[in-house]
Amino acid sequence: MRVTRDLLLNLAHEQTAKLAAKDNSIQCVYLVGSLLHEAPFLGGVTDVDLVCVHDRPVKTPREIIRINSDVHLDVAHLSAETFSPPRRLRLDAWIGGTLDKGPLVLYDRFHWFDFTRASAISQFWQTEHTVSRARGFAGRARKDWLSLSEEASPQGLKRSQLYLDALANAANALAVLNGVPLTTRHFMLALPERMAALNLNEFTGSFVSLFANESVTSEQLEKWQTQWEAAYDFVKELPGSPVKFCPTRRNYYAKAVSVLIADHPAAALWILATTWCELAAFLPKTESLYKEWQAFMRILELDSKGLPSHLTGLDSLLDNVENTLDGWLEEAA
């Protein structure tokens, strides 16, 4: 059966009805994410992102519901208190940003959504609010850079994770100036377009140079993907492994990497680097799976030995981000 966007939208409505019938604490369900776009598939795979708003505290903040090997529901469960007061969401790039983008409401028991969204997105793009959201990302990136520079974080895995987090936050500090934050699979596909719209074309090249090098060839990426898949298959079976790495989501990442390797190697590498670091935290340190990840980091010079050579570049990147945000405030004054 051919899976289409229209089919998935119908599925979203059906699943919402089931969720609401099963749980009477749900007062609103709305659709966000890639399915709002005309072309939601990447590598023939997509997910259906639903947000369920409950009138009481939630016990399970996220669940994955399998549809087939290439499609799943990614359901976020949030308490209505998360949205109160709504005006606070003007400073929330994630929740406020998705509300501003115009999600598709699938269920709204008490007409909760319209009031909440109207209050949340009023003045959402006021310069002070926009820059405040951006500074949140930039501040976290600078904090991580400082921790790396002063060697306050442990050697090994933690430092590599911290560095990639700092890079992601630096990019999102600028990305939220004209949209919602960038997410893993589409990160490097959307970043160049976002930066071009801000007349910051040079940022993308500088960004890529801080996590990629000449070793990144199609052949090497394919080898790394095979090793990444082995790590994923190990972690997905562990009790207590992260929901984001459950068996249902394997193709969500793997097929995206496969389709990006030839024409968008930096995008493929970004997915591998960021998710493999998270997977590595669950791998036995003495086993080959962990050592393969270590070799991956070493080749990219993102291990403890290679990272110091990148910190000056990261510092310069963050200076540019901070100067850009200062400029936005000055222009608005």
C-alpha cells in the first residue's frame, strides 16, 4: 500500500479519536511537525507528531505508536499547566514556536486551543521576545563552550556530547530568528535556507567545518552507518533505553541517512554524529560497539584529544551569533 500524506492525516484523526476515548483527561490534541508540510517524507519515512494536552499531570511524557516499519506516531503528553499562563510561551521557542506555526487541531473538548494559542502567539515575533528566545540557545551554547574550554566536563563521551550540543544550540540561536528550532533529521537540510533568509550564508560553512573534515566520503559514511545500526540494534533492546531509540524508530533515522549520503553528506553526518553519541552512553565501554564509536569520533577529531583544536572556531562562531543578536536589538531600538 502506498503511504501518502492524506492517508497519514486520516490516520492522525483516527488515532486521536482512540486516544481521547481511552483517556478522559485529554482535553486537546493537535498535530505538529513534518506532516504539516506537503512533502513530509525523508527516505520514504516520516512520523506523525501529536501533542496531547491533559487536564492533570502526566505520567508518560512521550510514547511511540508503531504503524508500520516506516511510519509511527510520536505522541507528546503535556499537562495544561505547561501552557499556563499562555503569554509565557512567547519566550518558548519549542512549544510557542509550534503554536505560532499553526498546528492542525484534531480534538478540542473545551475550545481550549484557540484561547491558548491566541494568547501565546500575540507579539510572538516582537523583537525583544524573538531575541530572548535566541539568547536562550546562545547562552546554553556559551556555557557548554566554557565548560569545554576550562575542562570542567569529564573526558570522553561527555565532552563530545557537550560539543555537539553547543553546536546545535549555536545554530538554533539563529534559526529561531525566523522559525521554529531545527530538529535532528532535517537539521542540515533546513539550516542553509534559514541562514540565507537572514543574509548569513557564511554561517553554514563555518558550522559544518566544526564537525566534518575531509575524511567524510560516501564510502566512509556508509561504513559508519553500518556501525551505527549495530549500536542502535543493541541499545533498542535494553530495558530502560530512551523512547527515541525504540525499535520502531530505527528506519526513521537509518533511511534518512541512506538517502542523504550521496547529495547531502553533511546532513547525513549530522544525524549520525548526534544520535551515535547518545547511543554510545548505553554501550558497554569495553565492547567493540563502543570502540567503533570512539574511532568515529577520533577520525572527525571530536574526541577528547581532537576537540581542543575546534574550540577556537566554536568561540568565533558563538561571537558571531552573539553579535548578530545584539544587532537585531540595535536595529529595533
